[in-house]
Amino acid sequence: MVKCPFCGKEVEWLKHRATEVREYIFEVIDGEADYHSEDLVESYDEEYRCPHCGRVIARSEDEAIQFLTGEG
């Protein structure tokens, strides 16, 4: 098992955080707002963080895989 380079605790998984832009169809049905048919338009600012200390360990999925598999 790998350890966080910042806090030294064992890490089995990472917290993933990203900024996403999503697109929805918006309608008013029976006087109520209705959102549906979401599409992911863009995803950026990805971060993979230690679940213990919250520090950023990787900034891409490939880096996160390398870290968790001990290849990084």
C-alpha cells in the first residue's frame, strides 16, 4: 500500500475534485422548474487528494493511477 507523501498515512483511494460545466434542458412544467438531459460540456481543474490530509497528490487520472499502483 502507498503512503501520502505529505502526511505519511497509508492511502487506498483518493478524493477526486474537478470543475465541470454541464448543460441541461430547462422547462417549466405545471408551474415547476424541470431540468433534464444533462450533458458534460467540459471538465477541468482536476485534483486527486489524500483522504486524510486533503493535500493534492495528482492532477490527472493517469498520475492518480500511477500513485495508487506504486508506479509513480
